Amino acid sequence: MKAIEMFIRRIFFYGAFVLVAFAAFEKSANLFRYTLFGGSFTPTKLLEFAAIGLLFSIAMQLHQIRILLSSKPPDSPK
């Protein structure tokens, strides 16, 4: 299960950066009055999808950190 969670987290993380790159290319193409996606996805819509993916990835990472911290035994007093 940990391997699947890590794989999904990485897909969302790297996918978000790919969407940001697509948004940058789409915006630069729009400056020259071209479009890469036929007008169906605007750069702002791509950035919104990237932000959602990155937020989901961060939430999964924080959840994993919380699980790891709760399973550690507390430090003994010195």
C-alpha cells in the first residue's frame, strides 16, 4: 500500500509541473495568436489543475508524515 501511495503522490507531483509547463507553452503560443489545445484549455485552467494536483500531493505527503510520527515511540526523558 505504501508503494502505491508513493507512486500516486509522485504522479500528482510531477504531473502538476508538467501542467505548469503546458500552461507556459500555451501562454507563449497565445502571444503569437496560436493555440496548442484548440482553445479547450486556457493557461489559467491548466494552472488551476496543476494547483489541485500539487495540493493533493502535499496533503498525501502530510498524511504520510503524520502516520510516521504517530507510530514512533515517544522520547524518553533524560
